[in-house]
Amino acid sequence: MRYLTADEIAALHVYLMVERWQEKLYGLRDAGLLESAAIRPQNAAEYEDADVFDQAARLWEGITVNHPFVQGNKRTAYAAMEVFLRLNGWICDAPNRDLIDTCLALATGEIDAGGAAEWLRTHTRRIAEHGPRTD
């Protein structure tokens, strides 16, 4: 399993906020809260035998609710979760509206990491390890 470090998530945040959305207000607010969110997938795997979806959901929820960044926490949380899934062979293919609704539900506490994991199980697919078959 490939995990994202707090530094990688912070770099992703800066890239998204500056390059993608041209935000003026961005940056790390609390390094401890980011580190706490970043380690959640590994803890879930180690102590709860969590699958990739539970681990991704823990990362997503951790960044969303910890608010380690000045601004853009929900966007960065989703992006980090998506990168984590892709690094581990999965891709989220949910329609944008479903994605936005789920991000907001996670942020407001309407769902927790368990609910987010269930949502991910129905909105992800395996990335093909090889190109199309030619035989």
C-alpha cells in the first residue's frame, strides 16, 4: 500500500490552491492536524485491518474535519483521497454532483468515514494494470 505523507499532502494543497484555483489565501494552519489526518489510513490498516476504501475514507475525513489548512480543506481532502486511491490502483468515477454532495455530507457530519467508505465502494473501479488486450 502506498501512503501519502503530510508533506506530500501539503504540496498537493499548494499546487491546487495556486495553480488550479488561483486562490490568494492558502497554506498550512496546523502541521499537527495534517500529520494526524495523514497517518489515519495507516493506523486503520494496522489496527483495524481496513481495506483501501476504509483507508481512503479515513484520509478524506481526517483532512476534512481537522481543517489543517487556512482554506481549501474539503477540496484538498478530496484530492488527497483521490491520489491515494489512484496510487493504490483505484479511481473514483462518481458524477460531480454526487461527489460534491458526499464531500459536504462528510464536512457536516451527516456521514462519517464509514459512510464515506461505503460510498467509495460503489463509486470506484479498478485501474487496468495493462493496456487493452490485443489477442
